[in-house]
Amino acid sequence: MSSISDPHNIHPIDDSQVNTPDDMSHGSQSPGTSGDGSHLDSRRVAKNTIMLYLRTIIMTAIGIYTSRVVLQTLGVSDYGINSAVGGLVGLFSIITSSLSMAVGRFLTFELGRGDKQYLKQVFSTSMNIMFALAALVVLLTSTIGWWFVNYQMNIPDGRMGAANWVLICCIISFAVGLVNVPYNSSIIAHEKMGIYAYMTILDAFFRLAIVFALYISPYDKLKTYSLLGLFVSLLMRFIYYCYCKKNFEECSYKFVYNKKLIRDMTKFAGWSFFGNGAWILNTQGVNILINVFFGVTLNAARGIATQVEGLVSGFVNNFMTALNPQITKLYAAGDLPSMHVLVCRGARFSFFLMMFFGIPCCLETRELLTLWLGIVPDYTVLFVRLSFVASICTMLGNTLVTAQFATGNIKRYQLTVTFVGAWVFPLTWLAFKLGGDPSWTYIVYSIVYFILVFVRIYLVKDMIQLSWVRYVKDVLIRSGVVAAISIVLPLAVYLMLPPTLYRFALVWLLSFICSGTVIYWVGMDAVERDGVKRMITKFIHRH
């Protein structure tokens, strides 16, 4: 039966089939479309991005404070234990990531088509899958995970009990998070970014409360931190459940057994598993390698570097969170030209956002960490700088991943990307085995993931009919030119002046001015500059 006569065959999980725009044309008009053939909803993307930026600003301020207090309260050793053990459980987030992509893609796709009945089946089926996997994860982490923590990890004497306590709390929190995936995906698919922002801000304030509780707790600080973190996770999961059940019709669970849907979703998640598996191995797996070769102090340094990079990349991730549903809905509606615009623009602006904050962070890393944390573990400065380089290499291909997943045909893509990306872990292990220092993990990661940008371009170009020349010129070359010009003046000031508070402030100011100016005049095209002018004019008239 063709995809036209059976609308649910529109999910192109069959690896031999690629859905073309004609196959998609029978779907209903996606939400927010103009009806004139152009489905790109720039206003919604801009509004949602602004909401998520406000969220990130608040969360960043809270995160800066809580990170400093947690490090000082727990100490470098316990902070490293929390990072290492949490990273072990984090290895299983390959399951969460794969299924989140599958659930989010299927929910967003059905919203783009307007099929409410099938949307309900997608939600209930995803819940069935999550219940089963949560039970499996608990079994694996409580057996294999316990063995690895107690017999393989480098834990300081006298802290094994606390490490096991952290493991138990992480396992329970992780399992509950799995069950919550369909609810969180529903909020993103409906593009309710305001609610998503409020939820995560609330979570941040709860985490802030944990910090104050650490001050007054008479018990083991690490155990207290883990237990309170688990309590917050459970509370937030309950709030997500209540909101979605009240506001989204499809979020009322009923047992459904749709064999075809289960097969399609598990196929999609299964192939996603390969790509996510490489990424998890290259991050959490490498974190364990660092623990085995260098101990918990280096885990603390890597944990801090990851947090600094995460605070900055949060701005980019917010932009992508607002953008991704639009890319999927454009594909579902068959509007490939608008999809191409969004894919290229999204990749370019992701790079610009990362660069905007990354340049001053990388130049003034030591002063930034000293002002922020007070305690700066060895290798932290180098790790922070290298983590930004690695993240930028990843950002350049993010929208290509979303575009590929929108098609549903991901077998060839995931096999190829996983084969290339999986080299980070063994090459890092080899570097450590040969006596290399910990920085090699970031060097290897950056090289491999930069190569992956070109691999992704090659794999995706035919799937969505996107010209690789256009992507290279519009995204890679233009982004490189913007970065090269933007860094010149801040770097000159950094090299010429002594390390003082004056230089710190001047470098940040010049970085923002130079980056903003170059992004506007070199990084944006005429249409994008006009859009910025209209937004500024509208804002001025309102106020």
C-alpha cells in the first residue's frame, strides 16, 4: 500500500524508501503556516528562542553560584566522585537520547500532519516502551554499575559508601526521567517554550535550595547532595505529568498495542542508538577513562569544564530547541526550500552564538574560573578552552542531524556517522596508554567531529535535496570568516596587557562589540539584517 493511501506509512522507516515532497503533500497544513506555500514560521522561532534565552540567563546566574558553593562544600575529591559515578549512569543516557529523538520526531510529525488519533497512539506507545526500558535500566545499573563502581573505579579510601549512595540516587532519578520523556517531548513538539522555560527555571531554584541545605546539613555532604537531587527530580517529573495531562489531549495514557508503530519507533530509536552510543562513549565513557588513568581530581576538572561549556552552549541549545520542531514540520508539509533556509541559518547562528560567548571565555579562562570558583583544579583552564573548540565542531552539524531525523530514513546515516564518531574513545584510550596527557581527549574529539560535519553534509544532501556547495559557502566558510575577524582585536588586547581586572573587562567588552558587529555585517545576509532591524524598531516602539 502506498504512502498516499495509507497516511501512517508516511513514517519512512523502511530503509529502501525515501519520502519526497510529493509524498508529503497530502498532510494537513502545519501549525503556523501562512497558506501561501511558505511554511517557515520565523516569528514563532524568534518568540520561543527569546523565552528560552530568558530561561538560560536565570539558570546561568543560579548555576554560577551553585557550582561554586557545591565545589567548595563537597571539596575537589567528592566533587570528582559525583562527576565520575554520575558519568557511569550517564552512559545509559544513550537510551534516553535515542528514545527522546524517536518520540519527539513522531509526536512533532503527527502534529505537523494534524492526525490527533494517531498522535494519541504515538504517546501511549512511547509510554509502554519507556516503562519496559526503565525496568531494564534499573536492572543493568544496579548490577553491572555496582560492580564497576566497587571494583573498577578509582575511588578514594573511605568514600566507597558515599559513591554507592550516589549510584543509587542516580539510578532512580534516571529511571524516572525515562518515563517522563514522552511528557517532555510533548511540550517541545507543541512548541510551548514558555512553559518549558518556567519548568526548568523552577528546577534551577530547587537546585539552589539544595545548596543552602548543604550548609546546614549535619550529615555526609555528598550523600545529602545526592538524596536532595533525587527528590527534586521526582518532584519535577510529577509537575511535568500534571501539566501535560491537563493541557495536551494526547497525554492521557491508555494501553495501546500497535505492532507497526512499536516496530517503527523502535527501529528509529534503534538506529539513533548507534549514533548516540558513539557520543555517550565519547563523553561519559571518556570521563571514566580519565578516572581510571588519572583519578577523581581530573574528573573534577573535566566536570567543571563541562559545566562552563554547558552554560554557554545552553544559549545555542535553546535556539535549536525552538528551531528543531519547525524543521521537522517543514519536511512533513513538503516545503523543502523553507527547510533548507532553516537548516543553513540554524547551523550558522548556532556557531555565532557559541562564538559570541566562547571567544572571551577562552581568552580569559583562568581569571573567569578564579572569580567564579575560587578553587581551580589542575587542567581545568586547558579543559575549558579545548571543550569550546570541540563544541563548536559539533554545532556546525547540528541542524543536519535534525534534518536527517525528520526524514525518518536514518539507517545508512547512523551506521556511517557512528563508524566515524566511535573512533574518539579508542584513540583517546590509546593516547592515554602511550603516556599522553588528559588534553588528548579534547584534541581527538575535535578532529573527529570536525570530519563528521563533512560526512553529515554528504549523507544528508540527497535526502533533503540540499546543495552541499550552498551549505559549505553559507555555513562553513562564512562562519570561519566571521570567527577569524572577530577574534583579532580581543586577542591583541589579551596578549599586550598584563592579567588584571581591567584587561578582563576590556577583553569581554571588545569581544562582544567585535563579534556583534562582524556577525551583523558579514555573518548575516540582507534578509536577516532586515529582520533584525524590524525587531529592534518594533521593540523601541513598544517601549
